[in-house]
Amino acid sequence: MPDLLVLGMLVGLFVASHELLSHPLRAPLVARLGEKGFAIVYSLVALVSFSLAVQLWRQIPKMRLWDTPASLYGPALLLMLIAFIFFVGSVTSPNPAMMPGVKGEPKGLQRITRHPMMWSFVIWAIVHAVMTADPRTIVLASGIASLALIGTMMQDIKKKQQNPAYATHMARTSHVPFMAILGGRQPWSALWPGLVPVLGGTVLWFLFLGWGHTYLIGVPAAGWSYMQ
């Protein structure tokens, strides 16, 4: 069986197991195993499936399906900066989609998208799929993007069923970034996510793309030399 097909199966297993354990199987497993037992099973399944996928990804020879135009390097770096800002904003501001009991008007990145962390993963996946043009990376990135998008949609459905007030939060915000602003549900001033996400995201972007990418992945970030 081709390694790329096996990689696709492992990535599919990671995505499917995550969604099944997070939603339809969560309640019966918690009832049988308890919250701690369920957390252990959930973590083990995610860790094993994703680790196997990454290990196989490393073993598959790298190749390119197309030549990435140099004109895309700048936009790719900008998109990654946005991804880092989204990620920092997601962990520095209470998020009703992730934390129960959070009330009040949407703040910070919530006014841009109610799922900033997941969209940071989606942006990462798109950028890396396009810039690497590598089949193994496209498969892995597609799985991560699918998990983020499907997971957030299912999360919205579950939260809305559990807490009718969450519907109000959904009405004030948007899943797709900037759509609530374009639709008039948030003011144009919401384009500014806040000082902490911008500064924190910029610092992480600079450190990771300028040093961490080479150290962890083994190759410099595409287009980073243009910044030097």
C-alpha cells in the first residue's frame, strides 16, 4: 500500500476519532469511564494517531507538485502573522465557545471570529499546503484544516443545544473571520484585535519563523530570507 495512502488513512483516523470522541461518544464514555478516564482515552487516541501520522510524514520523501511563485512569499508571511495573532488572541481572552459560563459582549478576536484558535490552524494548513506543494504536507494539512472546521461547526451546534444563550453569541459573531464586521454585526473598530494579541502574535511570529522553524522542522520558513 502506498505510504501516501497510509498517511491519508492515519490522518483520517485522527480526525474521525477526535470528532467521534468529542461529540457522539463522549457522553456514553464519560458515563462508563468518568471524566478522568475519558480524558485519558481521548488523549491517548489523539496522541497515538497524530504521532503515527507525523512519523510517517517524516519518512515519506519530499516532492513538489508545482513551483511556488516568489510573489506568494510575502502574502504567506502575512497570513502566518495573522495566524499567530489569532492564536495569541484565543488564549488571552475568555471564549464562550471553549469556556462554560463566559458572558457579556464579544471581545478582542471574538469580534473577528468566534473560533480564533481553530482559524489559526486553518490558515497554517492553507499556507503550508500552497507553499510546500508537497503531497505529504497537503494530506497532513488538509486533515488539520478539516478537523478545525468540522470541529468548530459541531461545537457550535452542541453549545447552542446545551445553552440557548449561546445562540445570542453566535448572532453577534461569525465563524468565518471578518464576516460579522462586513455584515454589520460588529463595528469596523473590531478589526483591531487588541494590543496583547498583536504584540504577542508578532513576537511569536518573528521568533518561530526566524529561528524556531529551522530548529524544529529542519528547514527555514519559505520567504523568510526576503525579510532579511
